Amino acid sequence: MMNIFIVIHLVSFIPVLTVAFILWKDIGERSQFGKRPKYLIMSIIMLFFTGILFTLSAFLPEEFPQESSFMLYTIFTILYLVANFFVEFSIHCQRITKSFFEGEFAPRLRSFIISYAILSFLAILAVILFLFRNSFDGSLVTSSGLYSSDALTELQEKGLLGWEDFHILTTIVFIVFSFIQAIILFTVNKRIFRFQEGVIRENSLLSKIAIFMFVFFFIHFFLSGFFNPIFFPAFILCNIGILVRVTGEYFFQRTQNLDRRILKLEDTLNLKNELIGRVISSTNEEDFTIIRNMLEDEIERANAHQTVKEYGISGAIIYSRKGNFLSVASSRYIYGYCIPINRTDVLKHLKKQEQINEFILKTPFDLAAINQTPRERLANSGDMLVKDLVEKQAPVILMEMPEDMRGLQRLIALYPIFDRSILRGIIVIFKDSFDRLFPEEENACLTLTENLKVVFAIIEGKAIQHERNRLQGEMEIAKTIQTSIVPGTIQIPGYECRASMVTASEVGGDAYDCYPVEKGAYFGIGDVSGHGLPAGITALIQLTAFQTAIATSNSVGRQLEPYEIYDLVNKILCGINRDRIGSDKFMTQNYFYAENNTITHAGSHVIAILYQKNQNSTRELPELANRTAFMGISEHIASKTSAGTFTMDEGDVLLLYTDGIIESKNQYGTQFGLSRLAEILAGNATKSLDEIMITIMDTVREHATSGDLKKYNGNLADDASLFLIRKK
């Protein structure tokens, strides 16, 4: 009856081979796992042949008699050891492949394979030679190539070999063979499987199991004899060990890694959100502290994984970009022992680290010069590294120090901080005692790079917002100036007057004014091209020149015509624009002089609307527009051609305005228009001037509700000014 352990051992091959093959096949179907490990499939093949051999020995006992157990043990041991070692190779290699230890591990692996093959061959050869040393004609060998009981009996009868002699000699050979195998196992365990144990991989479980199995076999066979049945529970244990190791590494370990990645991603997102919240509300000084803490945390986290502390990161610098320069914004951006990689020639003059750090703060990288200069013509290695980084848009790691850095550092690594394709800064990493970066250090640098990209973007956004707030404050001041320089009340003898100005989202150039004189009053309205502070300044110059011209004419006792005022103001405006402020602003402008019921005018602005009470109708005054060149274009303008006169009777209303009124748009882009303005005036001319102005502005805003008001956050696209006068 077949031993129960033999059955269990044979059955144990099925889950081991099935699970191992499924996991090996699954690796190739998942890109994140990389290529299928070749050593794992080789281990599966070894186990498959071992299982076939065990099956044959179990079901064909006549071909594998009891006396052949010694040779079977030798073959099974070698197959199991090779299978075990291939599993360990697979695990070890996959963890080393992407690290800098691969170059050191490969020679160890090759030397082991060669030495193990040679020693195993010699050990097997020694056993075979011993078994056949007394019979070279092959008569003692069965068809299977192994000793039969008849052959052994014949040996004893001839007196060539006694049973005790055979047992002693075979024991000696086995001890020698065992000793050779033990040397191989311990050597492999020390040189291969304990290589960077705890850094690259966790343990060498299978090699320890194999050593235990071998020692157990040695004790078992030594005590019980070579021709006893093979002790199958030990092989069952070996199969279980392989199954545990393969599933632990290629299933549970990968599952745990996936869970850790998910948790790390969640932690990263949470930390990034927390970081964003802190940076958004922080001051500039607090920003420096936040970045310093980030730098220290990542470096300390990376160094915590080092078994040799001296091999960790010894220094780091964070450069941020301002314009075309990469500079260190604060001394808190310098960590540990660092050197100015773009000016190493000064180090011999700087004795203390504080002096070196101070020099680093004052020595930026000129990106424009670096980009424009060929690499071979750059003055120092630091500029070359930055040029390589910008061109590759990837980290640059320098392990072999150039002449100007030799003896100062063992490794210098530059990690770029890119926001899309824009370089925002770089991180420079230094090592003074080791010339490689460990995986944890690389991960720390990449994490720091990602976080700094977010922080720098927020800081830049805050700077832009601060500048916008500053400009907005200046715009508010400019608006205040703009509205304060126009008169609050307008007095024209014989007329009732009202005026108003509604400023747009930006400072505009609307302006109106009035200057009473002895017999009447001068008044005017205009609009500077464009928006912003230059337009407001141009309007202010025009108002000042208007007031000065009239005041001067009064002082000399000569009354100026409106066209003369237009020409004088135009010359002043052209001279200041051209010779002093370099502005290209021009403006539309009408000047009026009212005396009794006659109004003379000059200039070029927009078509005015006149309501005539006697006829209860409105008419346009096109002569106020396009009769001369705009003010500020040329000092050689002669506006006399635009001069004109009209009269106003009692109850008549003159409506002057700027184009912000008639050009306001609805959601369809339709302008308010001159005709609609005339209709409002005609329908409300008998009301007070205040009521007329309110009705006009309400109607304009209603028209622009879904258009300009929505587009410009509740503001019209342009300043809207109204000037109403009614003849008493």
C-alpha cells in the first residue's frame, strides 16, 4: 500500500504548480507589475520535473527499487534546491532591478550559478564513481542504471565489498557531498540572499528552509541508512514553503503594496489639500517656513530608512524662478551642507557654512544666458547641469564629480519643478559620503517636487492677486479722482442744469465741466479713447487746460470762442502727450458757450439731442459730431470749421452724453442706440431733470442686464455720462 506521505506529497505539487503558474501569467497581464520574472517560470519547470520524477518513482516501483534511494535523494535534493533558489532569485531580482544595486548583484548571481553548477557536477560525479568503482563492465547495473539487490549480493559473495565497508564508504562519500552542498548553501545565503536584506528585500526564507531541509536529510540518512525509504514529509514541507513564498510575494505582497499605494495616494491628497489651505492663507514669511518644513520632513523621512546614516542626504537647496532667474528666496531654503554649484571657485575663500549659504543666496542662475549659450561654452558645471535639466525636462543626477566639484560632494542631483512645460524651480540634492540615491530618497525628492509645484503655483497666484488688489486700489483712487474733478453742481445763468457720471469696471476718460463767466457760461463734455489710468490722466489734463484757458482769457479781458478754446486745449494736450508722458491718447470733445438763449459750440463728439417744447418733439444735432479732428491727434488742428450756433426757448431740454450710454449692449450684442435715447427724452421732457436722468440710466441698465452688466460684473462696458440743461 502506498505511503500516505507519498500521496500527500504528490498531491501537494498540484496547488504549488497551479498557483505559481497563475501568478506568473497574471504578472505579464498587468503593466504595473512589469515583465514576467524568468526565474519564477524556471522554478515552476524544476518543480514540474520533480513532480514527474516523484510520480514515476511512486507508481513504477520496479524501476526505482529501494536500493536506489541514495541516487533519488541526490536528484530530488538538487531539483528542489534549484527550484528554491530560482524562487529566491525571482523575488530578489525583481526588487533589485530598478535600484542601483543591480550592478553589484549581477556578478554575485553569475558567480553563484557557475560555482553551484561546478560543485554539483563534481559531487554527483563523485557519487557515481564511488558506486561503480568495483565494476567497470556494467554487470552490476540494472536497466535503470542503478544497483539491484542481486548485484549487491554478488559483490558480497565475491568478497569484493562487505556490507559494512560499503556502508562506511558510502557514508563518507555522502558526508563529503553534504559538506560541499552545505558550503554552497551557506555561501549563497550570505552572498546572494542576504544582500541588502532589510533594504531591498525583507528576508531569505526559502534559503533557510532549504538549509534546514538539507541538514534534516543528512541526519535522517546518516542515522537510518541509505537504503531506507525517502522521508517524504520533508519534501512536503519544501513544497509548502515554496507555495507560501510565491503566494506571499506575488499575491499578498502585491496586494499589500496596492493597498499601501492607495493609502499613500489618499494621504498625499489629504496632505496636499491641507498644504493648499495653509499656503493660501499664509504670509510670505509663513510660506518660507512651510517650504522649509516640507524640505526637512521629506529628507528626514528618506534618511530614516538608511541602515548607514552617513549614506543619507546631507544637503539640499530649493531654487524658485523669478523672471529669467533661478534664485534662493530665503536662507530657509538651504538645508545641511551645500555648495554653490555654479560658483565652486569661491569656496576656498569661504570657511564657514554660513558664508557659503550667504553666497548661495546672492548667486542665481541666469536661465536666459544658459539657454542661449552652447553647452560646451558654459563657464561652470552648475550651468551645464541646469541646461541639461531644462532640455531633458527630467532629473539630472551627477555621480562622477567634474574637476571643479571633486572632493566637495559625492553626488549632486537636480530635480526640476515644472508646471506643465514652465520651469518653476529646481531642487538640488547633495550627498557627501555616497554616490547613489536610494529608492526612498528618489521617492522623497519626487514627492517634494510635486508639493512644491503646488505651493509655487499658489504663491505665484497670491502674488498676482496681491498685485491685482494693489492695482484695483489704485483704480479705485483713480475713479475717485475722476469723479471728483468734475463739478458737483453746474450753474449756467438762465438754465437749469444736471450732470452725472457712472464709471465702468476700469477707469475711463469721460469728463464734463462748466465755467461761469460774467455774461454766460462755458461748458463741455468729452470722452478719452480707451480705459485705464492713462485715459483718466488725459481727461484731467483736458479739464485743467479748459479751466486755465478761460481763466486766462478773463484776466486779459478777452472772451474766447469755443473753437479757440478747443484749439488751445488741443495744443496743450498734444504737447504733454508727445513730450512728457509719451501717451497716444486722443479724445472726442465739445465746448459750448451759453448766453441768454443762444448756444455756440465747437469740437467733435457725439450727436446731441434737443427737445423743443413748442413742437413737443426732439431733434438730433449732427453738427456736434465729425466736424473737426479729434483732440490730441495733432496740434495743427483748426476747429473753426466745427463752430455752430443753436437757440433754446423756455422749456427746451438739451441732452449731452457719452457713448457709454448709447453703446451699452444686451445679451444679443444689440446697442441701446440713439433713437431709444431720444424716445426717453421725448416721453419725459416735462419731468424734472433728476427724474429724466434716473429714467435714462434705469432703462440703459435694464437693457444691459443680461449683456454688459453680466459680462462686466454689474458694470457697464464704458463710462456713462449725462449732461442735461433746460432753458428757464
